[in-house]
Amino acid sequence: MNHLKHARRFAAVMTLAVGLVLAGCGTRTSVSGAWERDGAHPVPFGSVLVVGVSPNSRVRRSFELALVEAIATRDTKAFAAVQTAESQPELTRDIVASMVRSTGAEAVLVTRLASRKVAAAETAARTGVKARQPANLNGGVGLVELFSLEYHEYEEPGEFSAQATAIIETSVYDARNEGQILYTLTTTADYREDRDDVILDVTRAIAGKLRQEGLIR
């Protein structure tokens, strides 16, 4: 029984450790929000137009499509500006207003990168020694083999890594009320520069905050 208890306890500890390791590999994302007017809690929007502001068209497209996917449910429609106005090289106020009319969007989400910092670090190369017990060619472990070890040196090359912090601002405009700004989200993401799923983590965090505040279902 004691062996079984120890085995279960060990399995639980290992499961927790693996979970912590996996969590540590992901983007650390936090979201805060503020209403522009006290007591402003409207009926949830049934349709949303997503607009990303970025000089990089590929990043903008990826962000808008990911946020649309994170927002869209059976009760909430979402439209990406890059799909609604593909022929437009850049967005203007009139173009956005035209997209609102064509899609029937009740809200417009405008997201821009407020700031970004990158910190680079490099670990030094390390030299170590590994010991290996020689194989016993006679079968079985003899006295000589027990006290005889072989050594060889090895070198671990240094590693270069870059950690980035991005602060992203999302403004929610109420198209049902003359396009007045209603709510502002600030998303902070800490991530490795080589991560390719940062947009996915950020858009899920934004959509989750919008649902938490009752802006979408």
C-alpha cells in the first residue's frame, strides 16, 4: 500500500511539473480594461468589425483573422477589415464607416501596437566532463570494471535568446451610438522573439476580456 501511495504521489508531482514547464514555454499575457464612461455597460454587440493598425500587412492580416476567429460564436458575428476591404491599400475613417454599413457591424475594434521592447541575452559556452564505465567484454561486472571509468570532455555552445514585451491597445467603438469610444483594453505580452504563436495568445486574451466585460457573448 505504501508503494502504491508513493507511486500516486510521484505521478501527481510529475504531472504538475510537466504542466508548469509547458506553461512556462508559452506567452505570458495580461489584459486590463477601462470603461470610458462610468456605468456604461451596453447590451452585448451582436456583430463586430476588427481593424488592426500595422505597417506590416502580413502581421495585420494574421492578427485580424485570429481575433475574428476568437470572437466569432453563434451569438456574435465578426468581420476582418482585410477581408471586407481587400482592395483598399490603407484604411480611412470613411472606408471604415463604409465597412460598418456593409457588414451591419454594431462595434468596431481598433487595435494598435503601443510599444515594444526587446532584451537580448547570451549564455556563455560551458565545458564539462562525462564519465563512462567501460564495457565488460567478458560478460558480467568484474572488480576492475567497478573501479575503472573513462572520461571525455565536452563543450556546450552558448545560446542567444531575445525576450520581447509588447503593449497592445484595443479601442472599442460603439457604432450604434455614433461611433463613440466605449471601452479600452491594454494587453501586455512577454514572449520569446522566435515564438510564432504570439498573435494567437494575444487575440484569445482580448476576446476573453471582451466576454468577461459583457461586450460580446
